[in-house]
Amino acid sequence: MNVAIVKYNAGNIYSVVSALRRMGIEPRLTDVAEELMSADRVLFPGQGEARGAMDYLRAHQLDSVIRDLRQPVLGICVGQQLLCRHSEEGDTECIGIFDAEVKRFQPTRHEDKVPAMGWNALYDLKSPLFKGLEERSYVYFVHSYYVPVCTDTIATTDYILPYSAALHKDNFYACQFHPEKSGSVGAQIIKNFIEL
């Protein structure tokens, strides 16, 4: 299995590399269009800030490369947000796979902390990405921005309000949480993605 990880200026890619290595897969970390296009699976992870990430992707023509991929693609955290149409973070036009607006959490109570950090339950699971998982399985989140529930939502979670924990459209899948940091549940999700 030829698995590529999009290399760009969004941190914490190496936890994804480690998660794949635990499955016996040696991924290729690359920003070369031909290597991304020829991979069997592409992961698009990231932490960081939307505008800087999009500036880098555009400068290296990676936004159009990602848009043209035809194999299964999995966006993770900022990767999910960048696959949407627009982000409130830096008023950023994104890649536009999902017709959704990424919004900043607006705390309504004193105990609502932003960024949201910690374990949240997934529900309304609607995809082979979650094969073998039970409703209310817990995964790990760290983020200040979220995608509202929309027609592409395949899993929902709650923090301040219900929002999209995962999205799917055509060959593109995305999750706001970090499967690579979500123990056995996250490992199952990555395995399911590889086996799609």
C-alpha cells in the first residue's frame, strides 16, 4: 500500500507517521504532485493556522493538486478545515471540497474553554470510516474552530454546540479530531480508511 502524507507548513505530521508505522505502513511525506497523485491513499493532517497553511499550499500549487486527487483522501484537524470553502480564521478562502464555513467557537459559559481540548464522544456515525466502532466512542480533539453540521457530516460531537466531527464527499474524508492520538478507536479509523 502506497500511502502519502501531504508535506506543508502545518505541524505535528509525525504523530500520523508513527500511527501508520504501527500498522506496518511506511508512508511517504511529500509535497511532490506526482507522488501525491500516484499514491493509493493520501493523508492531509495538520495543526496550526488556516491562512498561513493556505498561503503555503497555494504557493506550491498543492491546493489544486489536492482538489484533483481521485483516490481516498483523509483530512485531519486543520486538514479538515482547509478542505472546506472558507474559514473565519484569518478570513481565509480554502480548498473548497466541502461547501462549509469553518467557524470559531463562541463560549457561552465560564467553563467553555477555547481551544477545545480533550476527549469527546462521536455519534450519528454514517460511514464505513467508522466500521467496527460503537456510537459514543471517544476520540481526542484540540481546536478553536469547527465545521457546523451540514449535508456532508458523517459523525457529530458536542462542545458548546453540536458540530461536525467528520465529513465525507466523493473520495474525500475528513475528521476534526486526531485519530492518531485517539488510542484503539483512532487506530481502527485509520485502518478503515486504509481499507476503503
